[in-house]
Amino acid sequence: MQTAGKKVINGWAMYDWANSVYNLVITTTFFPIYFTSATKTEANGNNISFFGKTFVNSALYDYSMAVAFLFAALLSPILSSIADTRGNKKRYLMMFTWLGGISCSALYFFNGQNVEYGVIFFVLATLGYCGGLVFYNSYLPEIAAPEDRDRISARGFAMGYIGGVLLQLVGFALVVIRPFGITEGHAVLLTFLLTGIWWIGFAQITFLRLPASKASIQEHTASALAEGFREIRKVYAQVKQMPVLKRFLRGFFFYSMGVQTVMMAATVFGSQELGLPSSTLIITVVVIQLVAILGAWSIARLSGRYGNLPVLMVVVILWMGICMAGYKMQTATHFYMLATAVGLVMGGVQSLSRSTYAKLMPETEDTASFFSYYDVVEKLSIFIGLLTFGYIHELTGSMRNSVIALVFFFVTGLIWLISARKKQLSGAK
């Protein structure tokens, strides 16, 4: 196949620009910091009530995100398989975009006292983000030839980091300047509103430029739901027969537990364990995103020279070192140094994982179904990672113990990557 034209490629990458503001504003900086501070009370401290049960507020944040990713993992295989069999993946991409964008904007009305309201719309925003990614990722093998997938995947992540940083800077400016006499809390809530508007607005460019997908089944003999489950079984059967892909996915499952959990819990860790102010944390995350652009580009270049799996193995080893350093971290300077290291490997591991899967999967028209399988693996890993992180935090009273426990996931992931590489060198597919 030939890689699509520049207009299509840039339109595809623009969706990363559009939806990454959720990932950076809602899950990484403003919302977790706002959630833990707004829900803290003088009477009970960090312990809050949620539908009659008491949780540590930061742990409830972890659990809420874990549940959202579990829902996404259960829902996406059905929807993506239907999109493949009916050829309407763009419609589903639009549907999840509107769900996520409207839910982000709805967080404007979250004041810390209406905890249930905030959690529900946070979960819905996460579902919109996760659901949209299935269909967005599945376009990669349709618009890019195998030799161009690493480069184009990295372009998408780079666009995402740039777009996310721009909106973060807008939000930071609102918090610092506080125009029209608004409070700091109101400035943060305005940032939530702008996140939804940005996501929906810029996604329209993607919707206009991406081509319509083709249906993998021309004559339908069953309901859309039945055909969807049939596609899921077909993908599972194919993956079982591919030794390298199967082992890569097992490794990806484990190291994603660590990668995603570190990224989503970093600001809460800096706030609660080190007592860093919100403004400092926001600036740090902006720097991380800028460094991540360089990291994604550099790791894509290295994979072209040394191969995807060897580079992924080195990156996973670096993540293990980051977790061990995080456990011992004591000062703000340590946090900044470690944040820079996270930025260097954060974008690279995500971009390279996506393009590695696109390279290893077979030639097929069922791209949404195959990327749904990839998405389920990732979302289940995030569910387990966040659940483990929150539980260990509540059990031991310290996030440091949660961070060091993630090393086990990285070690297991590395072992499976080594196994996949050995199979690849033996000539297996």
C-alpha cells in the first residue's frame, strides 16, 4: 500500500492535537490537583464520602479512572468490530469525541462538594477519550505504509503534546492572571470548559479530512452486535497463531500498567508526598510535554536503526529506574529531574508501542477490530495498574510504596519483550 497524502496525514494527526488536552489537562494536571484540593475538608482531611462510603480522595481519583478504563475495555471491542463490519468508524470517532468534549466542559460545574457529579462526568470524559482512540488508532494502518508508521505515529504524538501544552499555558495564565477578578478555582473550572471546546472544535478538521472506511463484510447475515462478536473471536484466533505479536501484547500489557499509572499519578504524588504548589506542578508538566516531543522523535529514529523491540526493551529498563528513583525522591529538585526523565521516555514508549503493533499485525481490513484488541489490552492494564496503586496507597498510607510496586510490572513486561524478540530473530511472525 501507499501512504496517504499530506492533507490526510495531517488531518489524522490533528486528532491528537484535539484530544490530548483531555489527557494533559484532565488526567495529568488541573483536574487531579483540583479534585484533591477541592474535596479536602477541615473536618475529615483527605477522607471524603462517595455514595455513602468513605475513601481517601486521591485513591478515589485512582479508582474512578480505573473503573472508566474498565468500562472502555468492555465496550470498545463491540463498537470497533461493528465499525469494521459496517464501515462507519468515523461515525463512532465523532460520537466519542462529542461525549468526551461535553463531559469535560460539564466539569465546569464541579465544586468539590458534589463529588458524585464530578466523578460521573470525569468517568464519561474518560470513556469519550478511550473510545475515540480505538477508531483514531485504527486509521493508522489504513493511511500509512508499514515503513512510514513509526514516523507518522510519532507525528501524531508530537502534535498532541504541542496542542496540550498550548491549552495548559492558557489555563496556567488564567490561574496566574485571574482576569476580571475571578478566583483561582474559577480559573481552573474555565480551563475544564475550554478543554471540551478545544477537543470538539479541532476534531472537526480530522472529520473533514479522514477518508470513509470500508466495510469488511458487504452482505450482512446477522445483527450488528452478532457480527461484532464474530469479529472479536476472529481477531483473538489470529493473534493466538502469531508468536511475536502474542508475546509483544503480553509485554505491552504489563509495562503499560506502570507507564500509564506513573503518568496519571505524578502530579498527585508531587502535591501530597512533596507538598509542591499547584503552579509549580503545572509548569513542570508543561516542561514534560515539551521534552516528550523530543523523546518521541528520538525514539522513533532509534527504532529505525535498531528495531522496535530492542528499543522498547531499553525504554522499559529506563522506566524501572524512574520508579526506583521515585521511591527515594525527597526534594522538589529531585521531582523536576525525574519529571524530565519521564518526559524523555513517555511519548516514545506510547508512540513506539502503537507503531510496533501496527507493524506486527497482519494485513487486514479489520483494522478497528485489531486496534480494539490492542486497546482492550491497554485499558485492562491501566485498570489493574491504577487499582493496585490506589489500594497500596490506602493500605500503607504512602504513594511511595505504590510507586515501587510498579517495578514488578515493568520487569514482567521486559521478560515478555525479550521472549518476543527471540521469536522474531528465529523467523517467527
